[in-house]
Amino acid sequence: MPNSSGTEAPKTKAPANACDAHFHIIDPRFPTPESAKPAGSTFDDYVLHQRRIGTTRAVPVQPKYHRTDHACILDALSRLGKNGRGVGVCHPDATDAELKRLDAGGIRGLRFSVWNPSDTVTTIDMIEPLSKRSADLGWHVQLHMSGDQIVETSAMLGRLPCPIVFDHMGRLPPKQGPEHPAFRVIADLAGKGRAWVKLAGAYLNTEQGPPYADATRIAQAFVKVAPDRLVWGSDWPHVTEKHKPDDAELFELLAAWAGNEKTRDAILVDNPTRLYGFDR
């Protein structure tokens, strides 16, 4: 399978309308830096992954490779139809017409991946002004920040007028996990109905590697405090990983994280339905 170390389907079957709420389509047919064209990451490649895992709803997230050019993700959303919603990347100088065009194409939020300053397309100071424009559209802001950045910006996060989605379980330092102060910042916002968390990227939340016991501790802590504010994502095609993980094993982790089938199915179906508006 493209960008996966395995080929078998998961042992646990996905429920109807299960949603993969975080992955990237990177297609050389669309503008991409010549130095960064990951192979096997097109929409057709993703469909093979989707069939293997058993999800049907999908939320592609604009990758850094396409920067603020949304041609690729809008193409993917048009092909996904009613089963697709997307998360884009914009700068504050984006026009109202552009934001409305993205909304019509299925975009429902804006991502700010600012944890690594060396390759970021956006900056922290862009979050607040764009959050106000996102609120007008009924969108959210999706934040890929380190745990320390979350703590440092907690006052600003508390002011944002739109929902917040925290990427990759908040990127808490694995040794501290839920003892890191960012966990309480996220949990408090989720408890007020103002934030969501993506259970994704186990390999980004581990120092131990598979089977990711340290990442599991973080995920289970979020399940304990905010099970109705969690969504799951495959993070395919795993662009950060030189050695690709087995996507079936990543999907099966969710059952251990959720603790029971009802909670797992809510994370896969009910919660993303509310967050992304799949029922509308």
C-alpha cells in the first residue's frame, strides 16, 4: 500500500460513516515545490488507503507543500462529494471572496501549523485575526502547536471567537504527557465546549515507538476528560516518517484509546458529524 508498511485490513471493522479527520493529499498535478513531491500521496492513492481502513467520510488538510494554493484540496473535496470536508491554510490578506469560494468548496476551518518555525506557512500572530473571519463563516481554527506554545498563547486562545481544534493530541512532551500544563489548557477549553482534539499522530507523541504506550497514555487522558470533543485521523501519508507505520495498527489503536465500542464509534462518527457538519 502507498505510504504504509502493511497491507492487511484492521482486525476491528469501522462503523458506517466513520471519518478520517486528518490526512493530506499531495499531488504533483498541482503547484508543489520541485524539491518536495512525496510519491504515492494523490487522491487515488488515498482511496486505496480508505478502502483498506474502512472509513467513508474524510477531512483532507491542506499540506505545507501546497502552501496557500487550494487547487489540490478543492479537487479532492469535489471528488469526495457529500463525504468530504476540508481544512485550508490562508494568510490574513485572503479576500472575503476567496474565503467564500473555499467555503463553497467544502472548507470548514483554517490550519496553523506553527510548531516548527523552519517550515511554517503561517505564524502565531495570524491566528487571532483569521479566527474572527472564520467565526463569521462558521469555521474553526486548527492549531498544530507544541505543548509549550499552547501554554505560552493560552490567553490568546481563550479569546478566540471560533472553535479550536488541537492537532495531534496537543503535541505534549511524551514523558510528561497529561502532566504537562498544556493538557489542562486544552481540557478546560474542551470542557467549555470551545475546543476539540484530534487523536492522530501516535508517532508524533512517543519516545518509545510502537506500540506507542506513551502516546496511549495521552490519548486515554483526553478520552477520560472530553470523549465528546475528540475526532480521529490517520495522518496519512505520514510525511514526517521515513519508515512508514502500519495504518491498520494505527486504526486499531483507537479501540484501546477509547476503551469501549460506544466511545470509539462516537469519535469516528458522531463527533466529526457535529464538528464538520456532515449532517448538513
